[in-house]
Amino acid sequence: MFNVKATAEDSALDLALAYAESGFSVVPLQRHNKVPPKELGSWERFKSEQPTEKEITKWFKGRDDLVVALVTGKFLVVDADTPEAVIWAANNLPVTPLKVATGKGMHYYYNNPENFTTYVARRVADYDPAKLIDIRGVGGLIIAPYNIHATGVIYEPQLIEDWELHDTNDLPDFTKDHWVKVTGADKINGKPISTPLSLESVSEGGRNDTAARIAGYLIAKGLNVDFARFFLHSWNRNNKPPLDDTEIDTTVNSIMKTHERKNQAAPTYISKNKTLSEPKDLYNPPGIIKDIFEYSEKIAQIPQPALSMQSALGIGSVVAGRMYRTDMNNYSSLYFMCIAKSGQGKENTKTVVESVLDNAGHMDLMAGDGYTSSGAVYSLLRHKPTHITVMDEFGKRLESIAKSSNSNKEDALQVLMESWGRCHGTIRPDNYSLMNMTSKQQKEAMDRSTIKPAITLLGMSVPKNFYGALSTGRIVDGFLNRFIVVESKLPRVVGKMVPFIEPSHNVCEWVRKVRETKNEMEELSKNNAELDFKQRVLIFDSDSKKLLTNLAYKLIEEQDELEKTGLEVLLSRTREKAMRLALICALADNPKTNIIRGDVTKWAIDYVYYYDHLLVHNCEDKVAGSETEGKIKQVLSFIRSQGDIGISKRDIDRREIFRSMKSYEVKEIIERLKNSGEIQEKDIKVKTTGRPTKRIVAIDPEFFDD
């Protein structure tokens, strides 16, 4: 049924005949307005039967103003009619092997075992009328793949490779849960949505279909296949006459295989060699984090789910700051980067953070973004050892540091890097070594120190500035891999008039519970940079430890593969970030818990893993063709110009081409050229006397021609 051999080059008549031959009921629609032509009359008959070849030929022959529509029923199509709706559908609907790109959005094809009807123009979000999701079920029409829209856009099918597609049973089932999620309604035409789970008898003619439907329902709910078989045998005994037992077993086994095939993760391109699927629970975090996320979306003039989640996690990070750790010595402090187009809702991030902390009575955790020098960072930590700062236009700051060689701001970034890794120790200015100091001098020096610094950083940037800054070498200097980087891909929209509301009592109460102290001494310790105190320890359970161990092995393999690109460093802190996030999520789920469960850890791993790998992909795509790539070509050209003797490491710093770059840039470029096999280090005797020296030479590309 779905193995139609057609192309956009076919005429409407050719398309219609091809679909009819494959078992579809087809109807002509006018290309410009998508309604049946007057000469068609009523098309009700074709909801239950196919038109004849003669009828199809009469409709379509010599007509270039018509398109072919498929009558839906056995299969169902979710029509996402805007870019926002496409994003929503991708995050909320099951993976399907058949999607069709339209002029404005996407058609998603599903099996329709529960006979859902057509529900037109259902809004998936009350706050945004642009997000239109239509359902075309029983009695509906949908423009068939390979038709050409009036605008010239082709309805192009997007098939998942290796997913055989012959009929509707090969499509994922569209269930009650999906219906409710899309429509917001738990009824069809006033009647409650029912499930096929019933022991009522079925007469001859409908037994096999009903058996398949029941088996599919049970297996989709995660029930044991043996139970499904047992249930169906019990049901079958009431049929008149019952099916043969072997038919029941065959049906269950067939449905089970189909279910396993259909529930493979949909591949989404992530890098040149890897695929990655967006986690299905990406926007369904544990506990109160979801409440904060939903609050952020509710008050946003321009909803940005990806950024709202970062805001919620940032609040969790600072609220738990300094007071909690895991049994693996992980703390809650995290750095977040939020990337979106200019004027598209980034400012809501700061609003949410300030609103939650203010209403919870903890504005003391909020700090300005005055990280202008290392001294400024040290000073702020002295006054606020636990704090969160929201830094607007962070990408532009990184760019300006690189271009102006501002040593103060550069030093500030170095301190931020150090603070991220010193959550379990002490951070002090570099010039304050305690060696050879008197006791009095040591005390004075310690007064400048901060024990267990807890900085939460929320950086904002537009894509151009952020990726432009990365081309200056920020990938390899260890700064970027400390961040969870999220980029919103949503198109520009006009902001809504949304009344501001305060965060819920539950959110504020959670903040207070997590920050509450047992006594005055603990309160003093918590807020005094130089005093140490014991943290409450949360323990990873056995499931969590298995997940984290598997993650470690997986990351090692991926880093080895990425080494030639110079991007392996982006995955070097993935596990640590996931463990910190798991701590936050465990407290979000239960502020009094002492255990970090496996399901909580899994969500944290999925979140960090997904975005770290997206960052790898974006850096491959956007940074590779940037300024860094140009410098790489310059360096390689220069080394080649030195011929067989190459250049020594000592001479690198003396040549003008290298003096225009920062030291970490040079190091990165040399390493990337080595890994790509374009240069190598060799012992070469330059002078007639003396020993050979280590020199860098270019490898002749023609050497590998054969």
C-alpha cells in the first residue's frame, strides 16, 4: 500500500492511478484551494470504496489544475502546519517512517487502529495561535506525496531507511494518548475514547483484525508478550467460532516483531559519522524543575522551550550550590549557554531566575555580570560564594576578548574555568601562595580565598557571535566544554502580550526547603567564603552507577573517533556535567532524598549527552569554515614552504605568521594537522655537524595518491 513508485515528474493522472493501484482511495482537489472540483459532486462514496480507473481517468486526464488527495481512515495523518508545529510534533509524537514535507510544515503518517476521526485546526497551545496541528483520520483528505503545491513546492516524502513499509500495519499506532496530546480532548464526537481491550466475542469476519488490534494495544503498553498471548487465547474462546490457537500465536508474534521494528529510534543527523535522537523526555524533567520550566514558558512573550529548560536547571544549580554533593564528589554548579536569534526571548531567562529567587526570599543568590577581571571574580566570590549570574551577549564578549587581547577579561575567564573545577576545594588568587609565610600572613592570604566556590553561569548569545568566538580557539582551551550549550532553532515570531504572573507557591517552597539550614552556625558557614562545612551527601544507586559506567566507555570511543577533528575535548566533561545535573534533578524530585535514582540519572545523561553532541555537530559545520580554518590553511602552506627541513618548535614562536595568533590557537592548529596526517614531527639534521633536532615537516600529499 505504501510502496508506491512515483515521482514529482508524474502527472496528476499518473499519480492517481499509481496510488489507486496500491490500494488507496483517491479524490481530485483543485490545486489553488484544495477543495474538490464542482464536477466531482459528492465524494462520500469514496470514503468506503475506491474509484474505478474510468472515474480516475475522467477526473484527471488533461488537467494540470488538480492534485491527488488520499482518503484517510485506516491510516491517519497529523498535519503540522507551521514551523513551530513541526518542532512540537517532533518532540511529542511517535517516530514514523513516513513524513512528507509540505509548503509550510510536515505530514506525519500513522496507523489508525482506534479509528480516530478528522479534527481540523486544533491548536496545540492556547498561547500561540500559529501552532496549528490538524488530524486527518476517518473521513479525511490529505494531499498525496509527490504532488506539487500551487506555490511550486513538492510534497516530498522523507522515509527512514531500513524501515520496510508495505501497509498501514507497518506504521506506528496513533493511540489515545497521542490523540489527547494533540487535540486536548478525551472524547470523539461526544463519546469517550475507548481502547480495544475487551473480552466481548467477535463473529467470523472480524476476528483476525480484532486480535491484531488487541495484541498491538497490550504490547504497546509494555505488557509481557506471554501475557498478551494468554489474554488473546482467553478472548478467543468466546468467539463464534474461535480462531485456531496457532493463528492467535502467529498474530501475537507478528505484532511483536512489528512493534520492535517501529520503536527503533528515529535517526537524526548529528555528525558526519554518528546519528542522535532527541530524548523523548527532553522537556519532561524530574520534579519541580518541570514546574519552573512551565512557569518560564507561561510568562514568555516569545516561548523558547530550550531556553526555558536552561533557566529552570540554572535555578536548581544555584539553589543547591555549595550545600550538597554526591558520593562521587560532584557538586551542583553548572554553566549554561543559551543561543537564539536576536530579539527572540533570551531576556525571559533572567526574568524567570530573578522572579523565582525573589519570591522565594533568596535574591542574595543573584549577582551581576561584572566579570571584568580576575580580581572582580575573586571579590564577588568573597561576598557571594554561591551565586548565579546571567550574562547577556556572552558570545560578543568572547569575541571582543580575542580581538582586543584584553588580558583582564581573559584572566576573568580563566578564573571562571578554575572555579568550575574547584567546587570541592579552595580557590585563591595565583599570587597568594602560602609557602614561606608567617601565620599572620597566611591568615591574611586565606581571607582572600573561597572554599568550595559555587558559581552558576547563564550565558546568552546570538549564533553569529557565539560561533564566531569559537573560531578563536575557545574549543580547545577547556572553557567551552564546561557549558551545556543549547541553541533554539525556532524561527522569528512576533511576541505575545502576556500578563506577568508570580511563580507558584510550590516552586518558592521548594527553593526554601533546599536552602534551609539546621542552625545559625550552618547558616554562617554557608554564606562565609572562608569557612568550610559538611555538605549533605546524595548517593548514586546501583542503576545510576551502571548508566554512568556505560556512558564513560561510550564517550571514550567517541572521543577517539573525534580526535582527528580536534573536537574530542567537547566530550571530556560530559559525564561530570551529567552527574552534577543528576544531583540537581534528585533534589528537584525530593529535597529530602539521600538517593539519586537511575531514572533521574538517565534523564540527566540524556540531556547532557544530546546537547554536547549537538555542539560537536554545530562546531563541525559552523566553525570548520570559519577564521580558524583559514589560519590552518595558512600554517600548512607555510610549513610546506619550508621544504624537507620543515620548522623547529622553537622557531614557531619567532615567525610572524605565528606571532599573530594566540598560543592556544597555534597548539590547536598543529595538533589538528598532525591528527589529519598532513604534517609530522621528525628528527632532521639541518647542519653538517651536531645532532638531529625535532622538526615539523609537511607530508607530500602525492605520497598517498596510489
